[in-house]
Amino acid sequence: MKIKFLAFALLFIISVYPQQVLDKVVAVVDNEVILQSEVDFQTSIFATQRQIDPKTPGLKEQILNSMIEEKLVYAQSELDSIVVTEEEVNQRINYQIEMFKQQYGSTANIEKMYGMSIDRIRRELRDDVKKSLMSQRLQEKNFGGLQSTRREVEEFFEVYQDSIGMIPEKVSMYHIFRNPKTSEASKVQFRVKAQQILDSIKAGADFSELAKKYSEDPGSAVQGGDLGFVKKGVFYPEFEEAAFKLQQGEISDLVESPIGYHIIQLLEKRGESINTRHILIKIKSDDDADLRTIEFLTELRDSIVKGLDKFESFAKKHSEDKESAPFGGELGTFYLNQLDKNLLDIVGKLKEGEISFPRRIEFAPGSYGYHIVYLKSRVPQHKANFQDDFNEIKKLADEHKRQKEYEKWISLLKEKIFWEIKI
């Protein structure tokens, strides 16, 4: 069993995992130490993920070796003056907190699990997150662009073709997506609600408390609407146009975006980045809007089936998926086992060249639309062959080459940076 890199999330978990027994130092790497409790915990997580016995002979030793390698890479990243910004650290911490929420259900549950406030968890995470980002940045710098030549891919396939085994079934898909449009009459009620909240803020009500109570952005509501520091290009253009015009502490009028009405407050500005908080009242579609959307997509499907135009042409004209529409609605090529249940249910019933009837798709909690899916091609499961599966084989060859170079590099680091196992 070969361990290359431990799951990145473990670096976060270990830094706040409650340690209730006295630790002992099991290894020293440069100015860093590795504790027995850290090795035990990462071994437990690794074993659980792979459904193996944590007492498997040699497993703890392999985990310890991987942890030593991580510390060596961090030490070298310091020597190479690798820099990560506070914004990058904050974004990664926010991401991990969101992962914790999905895992434990709420902020309160996270605090209960780790026996500390969410603010303290963020502080505890900061140092390890920064170190991990620096290590990751250095590895990307050294190995991110490393690729195999065609000859190297051929040699890799000759050696490992029996190990590659079967290539799973894969499909190439396109879609046309439409978001149900609420009528102007229906939108009035949502605007009135947002205006009432804005009036309360102007009258002195606490922005944070109102965000927690009323905002329909689940990612920020629990933080009092705080969205953290971001640069331009992350939010809807309507949101950004209003937010970047605000002065520090200033609160916007109602701002309408494709998802609803925002009340925005600028908390701080640093160069090209801003930290805002907001309260979102979503514009929810009505039954008529859903029906109109389904009918529109059905008409498009009928027109394509009758040969009036190609699917790609209609997607460019009518799809509201901004990422795929310019490419004719192309979603990409995926292994069947990579698809979520919604797409799997659709594609599983289609033959090559067929188009589905309109189906509802949820792309975020409380946000949905409808789409028709075109199955352009289907490649059945088959034994890997060099001609048909070159791209997949090259990815494996590239990873193999990077791993070999990484191992050589680690050997060099072990010669130049102090490290010692204490057990």
C-alpha cells in the first residue's frame, strides 16, 4: 500500500482535534514537531476512509513518514520564501468551516464537537492552513506543469496496462438550461419584504441579527451575512457594481440580482478586495413560471427532433447556463459513475443522439431550474487500449511521473533539512 499525499482536510481536522491525553513527540522536522496523538488520529481517519484495520502492520509508520514529508515540504517552502496571502488563508478557512457545517449540521454542533467557539476554531486553523497552502504552492511550482511525452506514455502503458484494467462507461453530454422567471406581480411581495428589512436597519436594527433571522443565503446568514474578502468577478455583476461604490460602513439601497434582492454593507476595503455582508431575499418562482419554462424547453426539443436546427445552435441562443451556452451547451465527457443521481437518471434512459424531456435540476440549496439533456455519445465499459483511451492513460502517466520526481525531491530534502524520528 503506497501513501502519496494525505487528504488535505486532515490538516484542518488535526489542528483542532481535542487532545485529552499527554502527548509525546514522535518526530522532529526542522522547527516542527509531530505528536503521537496526531499520528494516531490521522491513522484512524486513513483506515476509516479505506475500510481497513488501523492496526494494520506498518500503517502507522507509513502515516508518520507522510507527515514527515509534509513538514519537509513546508520547511523548504519557507526557505524558498513561498508567499500566500491572508485572503487565500481566509478563503480556505471559510471553505473548511462550510465543510464542517455539512458534516456536523450546524455551527453549534461544530462548537460542541471541538469544545470551542467557531471564532477560536478559525484562529486554531489559521497556522496550519497557511503552512499547508505554502507547501501546496511549492509542490505546484515544482511539479504542476510536469507532463509525460508520448513515448513516456507508451512506456507507461506497456508496463502498467494490466493494472489499469477496465475503463468505465463514459458519456458526452450537452444541455439547455432555463431558470423559471417570476412575473413582475409576484416579485412585488419579495421586494416589499426586503424593503421592510432595509427600513428596520435604517431605524437602528442590528444588521447581523436581521441577517441571521431573515437572509436566505445559507452560506453567510449564520455569520451575520459576512461574505469575507473577495476580489471582483466572484459575485453577480449587479451586486459588485453596488458593493464597490459603497464607503466603509455604508449600506446600499435594495440591489436586484438574478437570484433576489440584496441589502449590502461594506465592512472593509483592501486594495482590489472588499469585505461585505448582505441580507438576501430570494425571488422565488411561482407555478406558472415553472410551467412556462417546461413548455418552452419542450418546444425547443420538438424543434430539434424535427430537424429545424441543431441542439448546439439552440443552446447558444436560449440556454441560461452562462458557462456552457457559448460552447453549444457542452457539459463535457464523464464516467457514468461520476454523475449525480439526477443526471444518471436522465442519461441512463437515453440512447446515443437522443434528447431528454425537461427535467428539474437543483444547483444550490433552494435554487433550481429546468433543462433538456442531449446525449451525444456513449462509450461502453472496455479494457483500456492506447488509441481510444490515450487521454486517460496520459493522466495516469503524468501522475506517475510527478510521483517519481516528488520522491526524488523528498530524498534531497531529507539530506539538507534536519529531521529525526524519536521512537
